[in-house]
Amino acid sequence: MMSCRAAWCYPAGMAGQEARPPGGVADMTGLARTLVIACLSIAGTAAAQEAAAQEADLARGEYLARIMDCGGCHTRGVLVGRPDPDLYLAGSDVGFHLPGLGYFYPPNLTPDPESGLGNWSDEDIIRAVREGVRPDGRMLAPVMPWGSYSVLTDEDARALAAFLRSLPPREFPDEPVPVADGDEPEAPYLEIVMPQN
Ligand code: HEC
């Protein structure tokens, strides 16, 4: 936000001093009062501009999440043709079996601190999306299309992370965890079949 410390923002003789508390405005000369009011309205405009920029970022993030189809995997019910709009991006209880790799379930991307991304920083989210690396260092299975997302610009990555943070937090009590091939999967999965003749 724009600061009001510029010399012209202070009435003559006040430059370099701290601004007076609002009660003091009534005691000032007409010129001083005009300057203070002008300064406050500039600060107000800057705040409004910042809010508008944040709103534009969220709209961009929402748009990106749509066209990058995050919801096509990370929304409950979507992989069996019954998406639950109330659980948009709150994780899927149907996963993917990648032969030779294991069973992977699209996790909860809402800011729930237990099962979602509530304790992830923006940088953690951006790294997972663009590089396929979780904060604990584990590589994400390539069914999460981070290879394609690796070209996301910094600006778009930040907007996407801001949008995920703005989602209503949703719990996912028995969220299935990934298991290695050969182990018993915790929940249903779609079988990925390698190309064959
Ligand atoms: C084709 C399905 C698919 C799409 C599309 C997809 N993801 Fe994923 N995503 C997954 C799967 C499956 C995992 C879990 C992989 C694993 O555990 O190794 C995952 C993992 C993640 C993780 C790591 C979360 C965690 O708790 O470990 C993040 C963050 C993530 N995806 C964000 C996104 C975002 C944001 C989008 C859209 C821009 C997106 N994903 C699109 C399938 C998908």
C-alpha cells in the first residue's frame, strides 16, 4: 500500500515528523486539512487497487484450474462420472493404478490443515505443480501431469496457488494414501493400460 510519508503529504513544518492521530486533523489549518484528506484518499485508492489486483489474480487462478483440469482428477466423484461440486478439488477416493509404479489418489487441494494443503507454502504448491516434488521430497507419479505444467509462468503459478488457498477448506477423513505395486490398494482405482497391439 502507498505510504503517506512523502514530504508533500505533511503540512508545512511537519515534514519528517510522525503523522498526527486523526483527532488532530480538526485543529489544522484549511491547507493542512486538505493535504491530509488528499493523502488519505490516495492511500484509499492504493488499497482499492491492491484489492482489485488480488481479485484479478484469483480470477486468473480459477480460470487456470479450470483449463488445466485440476478438477478432472482432484474432485470427489469425477472419475466415476458423478462430480460433487461441494467437494471441488477436495480429493478423490478413486485413484489410478500405474503398472510397475503403484496406486495413486488425487489428494485434497483445499486449505484443510489435516488432509489438504493448509500447511503448504505457495512455494511448496508451485514446486509440486511444476516439478512434481512434494515438500517431503517424494516425486509425484506422472499421472499428475506436472511435466506439462512445468512451463507455467511464475505469475500464473502464483495465481493458481492463490486460488487454491482461497478455496473453502474441506476435510477428507479417510483419504486413501498411495501404495506400491503389489501392495493392497485402499480404495478403487482406474487401471492404466500400457499401449498394446
Ligand atoms: C490426470 C489427473 C490429474 C490432474 C489433471 C491433476 N492432478 Fe494433481 N495429482 C494427481 C494425482 C494422482 C496425484 C497424486 C500423485 C502421487 O501421490 O504420486 C496428484 C498430486 C498433486 C499434488 C500433491 C498433493 C499432495 O498432497 O501430495 C498437487 C499439489 C496437485 N496434484 C495439484 C494439481 C493441480 C493444481 C492441478 C491442476 C493445475 C492438478 N493437480 C491436476 C492427479 C492429477
